Amino acid sequence: MINEHLIPRDYVKPDIRVGNYFLEWDRSSYGIPQKEVPNLRRFIADLAPFLSTIIFEAALGIPRSIRGGKANTSKEVRKFEETFSPRLLITRRTRDSEYVLQMTADGEATLACSKIITGHDGKQATNLSLSWNLGQLLFDRQLQH
């Protein structure tokens, strides 16, 4: 396959667990460079205290309480939900990479990676930006501490 020639050989999909959280790698993801594994683990470890689903579960009650009123139209409800629906977007940049965690109101946490690749054509430098999903950050309820 041609993909075998395009994927850098140092890209890996290691087992990443921090406390009760673990990364379930996206099947189509190529992973991350081996040297960045400690940075990704540190990013998740720094975020773990803030990923409480309690915040999102409480916020889920807002749309339900709005829908309870009979005078509201579905358009008004949708507009309110889009405006106040809790979303969490956290990024961490390194020298040439950026890790992005996006958590939605339902608690789904997607982890993505962006890279800037700089090339030179002899006269000037050109930058190419690549982004891909790494996977879902999940909570392991079976793990006991």
C-alpha cells in the first residue's frame, strides 16, 4: 500500500492511561511520533482533574428545563442550546505540534493532533498544516484506586 511509504516509521499508538482515563485510538489514526508520547501523557495528566463529567451532567439539565416550557418553539430551543451548550476546548502547543481536546455536553472527549511541517524550496520556507483525530479519551469505570 502507498500509505506504508507515507507514514513516518517513528509513529506509534502506545497504550496511554492516566488515572481512570485512557485513550482509545481512532482506527484511521497513524498515532504520534514516539518522542511525543511523554508530552501527550503529560497533557492528559494535566487535564484529568478538569474532566469531571459532573460539570457536563449538570449542564445537560439546561436544555431539558427549556424544553419543558410550552411557549418555546423548537427554533428558540435550538438557538439557546447552541449558545449555552457546554463545550470544552483545550489545546497544548509544543514546538511544532498542537494537541487539542474537545469535550461536548454529552461528555464525549475527542483528542486531535495538528502539526506544522516546514519545507524549503530554495528561495522561501513554506508551511503545511496537518490535523488528524487521535481518538476518544474515555473513563474506565472498572478501574479502582
